[in-house]
Amino acid sequence: MSEPRKLLSGATGDWEVVIGLEVHAQVLSKSKLFSGASAEYGAGPNENVSLVDAAMPGMLPVINGYCVEQAVKTGLGLNAKINLWSRFDRKNYFYPDLPQGYQISQYKDPIVGEGEVEVELDDGETIRVGIERLHLEQDAGKSIHDLSPKESYVDLNRSGVALMEIVSKPDMRSADEAAAYYSKLRTILRYLGACDGNMEEGSMRADVNVSVRRPGGPFGTRTETKNVNSIRFVKQAVEYEARRQIEVLESGGKIDQETRLFDVATGKTRPMRSKEDAHDYRYFPDPDLLPLELDPAFVERIRLSLPELPDAKKRRFMRDFGLSGYDAAVLAADKDRAAYFEEVAKGRDGKLAANWVTTELFGALNKKGLEIDQSPIKAAALGRLIDLICDGTISGRIAKDVFQIMLEGGGDPATIVAEKGLKQVTDAGAIERAVDEIIAANPRQVEEVKAKPKTFGWFVGQVMKATGGKANPAAVNDILKKKLGID
């Protein structure tokens, strides 16, 4: 038996955390799973509700073929088995925002079977997280309790919206792994165009299953923390729940199998209700829906239409642009950012392009709270700025000044360089005059650099300062070494 990847220390010894996620991803579809009502977010209360969504008597569900296609596409993107035969079941429970008194879901026969996701961690380690299944189901409505002190309201706009529930195997062993998996899953869904991954709007949320055990021991009793809607909160929920369970067990208590809620204000979980088992829902095949039977040619057509996914893009960035695994993974993690980088790097030094995109641009956008599609600097313009560095028109230092001007007001880098008089000084005579002046004015430093060559950088800095940062750095180095007699 292999050693556990991660362990948490308790008062009575080490513990292993076991984590699985059930991710609900809203299908990016114009209409709902079983009705033609709009699935658009942001409409007024109960505006997007058909008679089917409201469970009016005699109304029958009709499957949305586009949602089926998106589920198959997602399954293929997760390297999972596509089941050519699947069916819908009724999951029975009562809640005010569930008009039918049951949810149409899939139980024993889901549309997608087992798969696997490769997940990169911040420390460079790569883990593989198994996918247990993906099934289609309709969302419930929304209960609203904070509009009145005496009444609750129900908004059925979300009722019937198509969800893909992606269930992982319990393969994660730390909060960092759970957060990285959730982030990677979001990236894959966004690449596929199957879900927009907008967690603030609730179109992607996770139920976080956590248990603890002694290293290598049998699985412990798990709890399920419902509807966690951000990567940061997934990490916090795992950290808190693992510590809570360890404290309970070490004090002689036992873990109750229960559903819990995550409090974003405190970073803690709290009990919601005892956890139901499958038999509590009284699943049975939905009599109003025929089984789904997929033609292998239909699945193959979808497979051939898949875009380049993040793992393949990462490998290509490493191969074609000479990037490190880390830099390639950072760039491939977002579809729009990857496309921006590719436009900048096309025909140029890939490593230099990656450095400007990931360090300078991403850093600036993060400070401003902007997404890549809101960048004041377009990819073509950043590419032209890099060209000015590579052809010796400006130095890297001056390029950063030009970058700041572009960031604040846009503009073409060549025009900015010309208007501001920032062109790099390559005239050896002009550089030599500046070097001579610095040497003549600093005899003590001249003696010091001959004894301690490491202080040579001081002279380079002084010359660059004297030339307004416009002197060619390579020429400055060569002339200084010659004048100071340093090899």
C-alpha cells in the first residue's frame, strides 16, 4: 500500500483527509432541460416559467437535445465513458421551490460513466482525480427568505434549468487538491463552452464531501457541505470540516452523516439536516420520458468537434514555445488568456512573450480588477512592443515605461517611443562619453571595482541613469569592462 500523499496532525496522531466533490454545472443553453422556457439569468421573479416548470397538471416534459449534446461533449472532455443507453428517474422529496414534488434526474443509468481529470498543483505535483459519473438533471427553484419578516417567496426562474452533476471519486487528500480540481474542472467546462463557470450567478457550485481516517484505514463517516460557490470557499470548507471532524473523533465523539452549510462570513460549516441515502428519495424511472439511446456516430461527431483542451494546449505551449510546465499551465488555465498569449507569441520568442503576458500584463490587470478581454493593451500592440525590444529600438527597462503609458491610455508602442524620444542609444561614441564621465567622477569606486568585481553593477546603473535608461545595455557592459580593465 502506497504512503498517503497528505496528512494532518492531531493530538493523538496523524489523520488522512478524504475528499470528493459533486459539482453542479449549469448547461449553457438558451432553454431549459424539459421545456422551452428561457434559461437566461437575471430575469424578474417568475418571468421565465412555463407550465411544465410550474408543474401544472397534464404538462409533459420534452428533452432538450442540445443539453444532451453538451453532456456528451463534457463527458468526452473528461476522458469519460459515454453510455449509449441512459434513462431519467424521479428523485422524490418535498421542498417549496420544487413544484412537482420530485426532481427529474438520473440515478442508476447516467449518460456519462467513469473518467479522469489531470490536476496540476501549485508545487508542481500532478495528481489524477477519477470521475465517477456525470448525469443530467433539472434544477430546483429558489426560496427567498429575506424580503419579509413573516413570509418566504419562491422564484421558479431556475426551476427546470439543465444541470450536469459531475461526481468525483474520493481521490483528493487536501484542501489544496480539492480547490485545484474544482478550478481545473471549471477550466475544462469553459473551454468546451458547456458551462460559463460563473460561480457568483450560481451556474457552478459544489457539494463538498469530507471524511477523515487514520492513514491507510477504512473510510470514515462523511459529511456533505452543500452549494459552495467559489474555489476559495471550497478550500475553506475542507480545511474547517477536516479539523472539526478530527477534534470530534479525538475527544471520543462520532461523526454524524449529515448535510451541512458553509458560512462565508465565518469560514465555518454548520449542520443543515441528516444526510439522506438513495432509498430515502424513492427513485424510480420517470414514466413520461423514454430512455436516451445515442447513436455511436452522434458521439463520434461530437468527439471530432472538440476544441483543443487545456492539457493538450499546455503540452503544445511547452513544445512550440519552449515554456516551462508551470508557465504553460498558467497560460492554458484560461481559454481567453491562452488565446491572447498565442497572438502575442506568434513569430516571436515564446519565453519572452510569456514573461510579458504572465508577469507584466496579468499583474497589471489583477491590480485594476480587469479581465483579459478588458485589457487596455491589445495582444497585437503588446507583440509590437516586444518587437521593439528584440530589434534593439528600446531596452527592456524603457519597454516597461512604454507599457505603463499603453496601460493608462492605449496607443501604438512605436508611436509612443518616437513621441517621447525613448529610442535606445546605440551610438558607441555617445555611450563612451557617458562612461568616461562616470569613471572620472568616481575614482574611489574605480579602485573598489578592481578589488571587488561584484560592484561592477553600480557603474552600469550609473551609466543607464545618465542616459535616461536609453543606452544599449550590452554596449554599456562592453565599454565599461574595457575602460575598467575587467574581464
